[in-house]
Amino acid sequence: MRTLSAVKLFQRISSEKSFCSLKMSIPLKAFAAGSIEPPRAEGALRIYSMRFCPFAMRPLLVLIAKEIPHEIVNINLSDKPEWYLKKYAPGKVPLLESDTVLLPESLIVSEYLEEAHPGRKLLPNDPYKKAQDKLLLDSFAYMPVFKSIFSQSEHVEGFEQFWKNAEIIENGLKTRGTKFLGGEQPGYLDLMIWPFFQIGVNAPKFRPELKLPRDSMPVLMEWTDSMLRTREVKELVDQDHLVEYMKARLEGKPNYDVGLES
């Protein structure tokens, strides 16, 4: 495995922290059972997350895009803190918390952030265009991509099915004729589907038998390349850390603190 210099590692970890306008210092390391809940300052917007969870990434991308001040508390999903289960019994992430809000589910949280906070508009103003975006999102079957990192026997099948299902996104990009589905910068639809494509484009890095459809889906591949260059994705997660996490997850030993070890 390639060894990072101390300076480069610090820069990568710092980039993951940079988009969080923290009101208090909260470690990025995941909180596990036996931990103490970090106090939330009055007025602070907090999101409970896991650095590599694609569902939790959805509202995080919205927070970055709209530049909404917030703080992040990462949860160890294999050994959940008692205080978190008391707060939210299902124990899933993401979970949004403020003085007046306690809201789960990635799409619900993301749309709430879009509607409740000023900043860059992510959903179209036109009701019909907004409905079209939501219909396309609802029509995209992304779940097969998880086989590429969870399965030892069906990873090729799942990977290929994911990209076959992604033809609907390729066609959407062709029809719109724009760099992103949201126009010249990522919109709500781009941000909601990206975390699953992020798995898809990174899986071949540790499973060389998986091949990206660069010849058959050139428009979609150009979109994934463009997404990787966006501020939102760069500030969301370090791609090398994500690959390292996925490799460990495949081995049944998920490390939620990849890249944060001292």
C-alpha cells in the first residue's frame, strides 16, 4: 500500500474537516458504545453520520453545497453508543438535530435542508422540472452496487447490474445536454445519486476484474469525472480513504476511522 507523507496525510484529513463550520471541537473519529455524547451548543445544527456511509453523504453534500454551518458527530455503526440509541432507536444515520428538529432518513433530511436554509438553490424552481428530478431519482435502482463491496461471489453481477441500471442517468444527461443533471453545477439530483456512483467508480481500484463502462457510457463517465472534481465531492471524503474502508468492509472488518489514526 502506498505510504502517505505526514504532511500529505494532514492535508487530506484537514480537507475533510474544512467544510464543517464547527461551534465546538468534535473529533471525527466514530463514537462507540461506552462513549459520552458530545454536548451540542444552543443553536447549533448537528448531523449524526458515518464518514463512508453513502446515505449519510447525501445531506452532507447538501450542507457543503449550500454552505450551511453545522457540526458532525460520527457513529460507529458496528458498536453504537447507548446515548445514540436512546436518542434514535433504529440507530441509523444520517440523523439531523437542532434545537427544534430531530429528523432521520437521507432524502427527507436533504430536502429539509434545501427548503429550510438559504444558499444555493439545488432543486429547480419550476414544479414540473422538480417533479422530473424526483421521478428520475425514484427510478434509479442503485442497490446492486453494494454487492461490489459486500459480496465475495456476486460482486461482478452486482457491479454490471448497477451500471446497466445507470443507463437511465446516461440518457437523462444526454437529454438535458448539460454538464450536470442540475445544469452547470451539481443540483439536488446529482448530489442524491453521487454517493452510489462513488462506490461504483472506486470498486475497480481493489477489484481489478470490475471494469468501468467508459466506452459504452461515455456521457455518464464524463459526469462521474466531473463530479470527482467538484468542491462538494472533494470536501466530502478522501477517495483513497474510501477505497481503504471498502476493502476492510469486504473483509468484514470495517474501520470507521480510516485516515484518522494518530
